[in-house]
Amino acid sequence: MKRLPVVLAAACLIAACDMSVNQDIVVAAGTESATGGNTVNGSIVVGEKADVSGSFRTVNGDVEIGAEARVGDINSVNGGIVVNDGARTG
């Protein structure tokens, strides 16, 4: 029972921060969105010509930004970042 408050606090934090655990975040090609996302042990893929003003962060996952896509800031801890031709970040 002592762990219940800690588990509930962690669940609320994850929900409030729009964070995924062990799940990828995929933004379809051509999508326009203001929402980014965070994931732990998941990758982030933004499709070609997508326009996302939000930022993305992953821990232990890779990030790939499709050709001619635009996203806010991107950050990857222990993972690679690929920015394809014509894509912009920041």
C-alpha cells in the first residue's frame, strides 16, 4: 500500500506530460499539428511534408523527420536523429 501514492503520482505525471512508454510516436505524412510528444523506449517518425509546431523528445529511441517536413525542437537521448532532405527543425 505504501507504493500506491508513488504509482498514482507517476501515472498522473505521464498523462499530464503527453508521454508514452514503450510506444512509438508516428505523425502521418502531410499532417498539420501543434502537438509534439515524448516517449521513453520508443521512436518518433514524422512523415514527409508534415507540419508540426510542437516539439518531440525520446529517451532510448530514434527520431526520423521526413523530407520537407517541419517540426519544433527535437531531442533524443541514447538514440539517433535523421533529418531528411528539405526538412526543418526549430
